[in-house]
Amino acid sequence: MLYTSLRIITRVSANLLCKLLGQPSVSNLETQLHDKQVQIQQLEEQERALYRVISKIRASLELETIFRTATKETCKLLRVERIAVYRFYENWGGEFVSDFEFAETGWDDVETLGKNTVWNDSYLQEHQGGRYRNNETLIASDVYAAGLSQCHLEILGQFHIRAYATAPIFVGKKLWGVLAAYQHSQPHEWKQLEIQFLSQIATQLGFAVKQAEFLAQAEQKAAELYKANQQQEILFNLVAEIRESLNLDTLFKTTVREIRKALRSDRVSIFRFDPESNYTSGEFVSENVLPDYDSTLAIQVKDNCFGRKYALAYHQGRIQVLSDIYQAGLKDCHIQLLEQFQIKAQIVAPLMKGKSLWGLLCVHQCHCSREWKKSEIQFIHQLAAQFNVALEHSELLEQFRSQAHQLVQANNALELANSQLEKLSKLDALTQIANRHCFDQFLEQEWNRLKLSENSLSLIIFDIDYFKDYNDSYGHLAGDECLIQVAHAAQSVLKRPTDLLARYGGEEFIVILPNTNESGAIKVTKLIQKSIQELKIAHKKKDNFQYFVTVSLGVAIQRPTDKSSPQELINAADKALYKAKEQGRNRWVCAAKF
């Protein structure tokens, strides 16, 4: 107790003395000391985390592994809810990279930024990276209190972002992307140590990307060396493909690609002369070119002096070899033509189709002059010779295809004619509905089919009332027109593709209704009668009494069986028709079931 009392007295006395001297109190000093110890502890923890990240970055050569490790460690250390990586495009737009993101549980499925989400910020595009180009970090403890534009807030709101801290990632001197820390659930007061750590991680990620680029360059050089060692095999395979290929477009693409790889030139193109130009014009029809140089495809080239000065030499098999176009004694117009395609050196070999100069095989060096090796020139000479064979084969193939095409067209025309002939054989010439022959075939077909299903088949026979009187009064041409109108009116009633209307003979028509019972058949019968009445075709009988054309109809329904026949159904419908006529015409009668 005495010790405690003395300690309290001493502390109070010390505080009074510090106050009189204008110095911080002991309590304040202890608080500052504690804060400093916490800061030192955080700094040590940060350095240990940074060491772990750097160690893992240096231990791996795969960018995906490096970024996943870095984002996870950073997320854990900063105690935030998400770490994402944004990569810039060439136009300073960009996207969040899916393989490089880490989010704490509960936020990994909420509008994930990392699903290669494109986020083109107009400000960053306009200012080519904005403040990030100056290696500045950007932070917002609360996006709603940071003075951001409404459109920016809407985008952040879409991904539930409440606070963020971002640091640029540089690869060498080039701004590559941004490392971003996000808080979703609430605002976050960012500490200087946190921003410093985020920047350090971003710097290490830039080193990792640079390291990956160096590795890629080394692998590319190794691949180029391997390709050089395999050149003879490439040449052998290419010659074999030229001999076997029948498709010129495919052959062109394969050839220019493999030649450029084998010679490691900047561009390989195939030029074709316009057949009627007398070698004064043409265009490049295929090429393989490095991305640093312009394409020659489909460019029309005119050279009025070529036919006069060079065509004959190429006809004789000449190969032009230029190591430096400016040291070859060329005329200015020729040099200007080559400069148009960025050509500094070239090999040009003729391509012959039979005895005609078809085009040119062109190997271009664009970035500098080049001393062509004898083996390279021989290689082009051999390929051009093989190409000549392929062009000859293509001409023969084209002739064969043309003949085959003509044969196919003739065969198609014949099939069409046969189809039309068959169609005509089933149509009534006057009314253009099915004829008697077609009716007989269809009835037989449906009868046999319905025997298996045990469904009903209905038949309607109808003819025009007093049609002989109509012909006598108006003439046969008017009679034909009357038959056509009646057929069209009846046809308009039939809606199912399985129903068939046919001209049975003279002014008599017949309808087949598969899968139709008595009520359905009577409904169709009434509709046919009504549709013909609505035509209101004037008809004057012998007594000069004025009225309209009408029809009488007979209906029969039967379920096809092996013991019955289609003719029985026809006879029943025909009897019903005659009953309708006996009862005064312009009516229908349904046959008794049988």
C-alpha cells in the first residue's frame, strides 16, 4: 500500500512539474510510447508480409501464381474485403483480371470485379492514366464523402464499393495497371502504413511482370533458334503440301506463313497479275507479315514499265535478288513503288501457270537491308517451281469443277422438270386442284393408313346444280370460270394439310377428310355449301327465273377395315348426293352409317 501511494504521489508530482515547465505529461508520454510501439509492431508485421510476398514472387515464374499470392497476402494484412488488379489497354481503357483477384468470404460472389470486367474510365483514357502516370496513389475513405462525380459513384455502387485505396503498377517506365484495395461493407480510414504497403506490393508486381516479359523474350529466342534448326524439315513438309493441296487459298496461306518463318523475313506475299493488263497491274492476294509493317493485301499495283522491261526476264525464270534497294541501280519510280510497301530488301520469283506468267512470289525485308544467302535464294527457287505445278493443277481442277457444276445444274434442272411434270400429272388442268388420278392414289393411301389407327375417314361428293343449263345459257367459257370459282371456294374451307379436294369429273368434286367423324364432316360440308353460295354467281334456268349457282352434297363416313373397301365409301357418298338432288337440290344428305 505504501509503495502504491508513493508511486501515485511521485506520478502526480512529476505531472505538476512537467506542467509548470510546459512539457508533455508522463501520461501523454506513455500514450505516445504505446502508440509508437504499436506502429513499430505493425511495421514489422508489414515488413514480414512484404518479405513473404517478395519471396513467393521470386520463387515463381507464373504471373497467375504471383498475383494470386500477392492479392491474398495483401488482403489479409490490410484486413480489407477485396484486392483486385486492373490492367490498362493500349487505348488507356482497361479491365479487372479474373485470375488476379482475392476477396474475403462473403464478398467473393458479389458483383465480382475480376471476371475480366471491362471498366473504361473516360478520365483515365483522356489523360492516359491520369495521376497514376506520376506514380501517385488514390484513396477514398468513404466514396460518398470524397466529392466524386455521380457517374463514378454509380459505377462504384454497382460493385458495392464504399472505400478504396489504389496504387499504380509500373513495368519499367510504362504504367501497366493498378493494384486496388476495396472495402464493401463500410467506410475505411486508410493509414499511411497501409498505403505504403500497397505501393510496395504494386512495385514488386511490376518487377514480376517485367521478369515474366524477360522470360517470354528468352523463350522466344529459344524458339527461333529451334525453328532455324528445323528449317530443312519445314521446307520438306511445305514442298509436300504444295504437291498435295488442291485448294489454292489454303496453299497460299500455308506457303507465305511457312516461308516467312523459315527465312525469318518481315513479309512474304503472293502477287497476281490482272490477266488482261499485259503485266502492268495486279494485286497481292495472300501474305504473312509482322505486325510492325503494313499489309499489302488487295492493294492495286500499277507499273507501266514492268511489262516492257521485266516481264520477259521473269518469263525466262529470272529471280530478282535485292540486298539494298538503294544500292541496286533502280529507277526512282521503281524505288518509290518499293518504298510504298516499306521494302528495304527483297527476293522476287516468277510464278508460272503453264507458259503464262501468273504472278510473283515476294519475300520482303522491311526494317533494314539484308544480304540474302545462297541457300535462301535456292529455297525460294525450289518453292516457286513447286508452285508452278500447283497452279497448273488448280487450272485443271477449276475446269473439272466447272464441268461438274454444269452437270449439277443440268441435273437440278432435270429434277425440277420431273417434279413439275409429276405435279402437273396430279393437278386438274382447269381448276388447278387435285385430279381424279391424284384422288384415287390419296384415298388408297389414307385408307390403308387409317386401317391401322382405326380412325374414321369421311368423304364429301358435290356437284353444281343445273350446270348443263348454265353452260347452255352462258357458254362453255363462262362454265369453265364457274368451275374454277367453285373449286377455289371449296378449297378455302379446307385448313388441314391432310384434307384433299379433287375434281371428280365434269362439274363433280370430291373431298377426302382423314381422321374426321360425322360431326366434323357435316361441319365442313356446311362450310363448303355456304362458301359457294356466297360467290353469288348468277344462274338463269330455262324458264328465265333468276337465281344463283348452288351445289348439292353427299356425305359418307366409314372406319376402314380389311373387310371394307374405299369404293364402298364412294358409293355411299354418291347415293347420298343423289338423295340430295331428289329432295330438291341446294342441300346436303349424310349417308347412314355402315
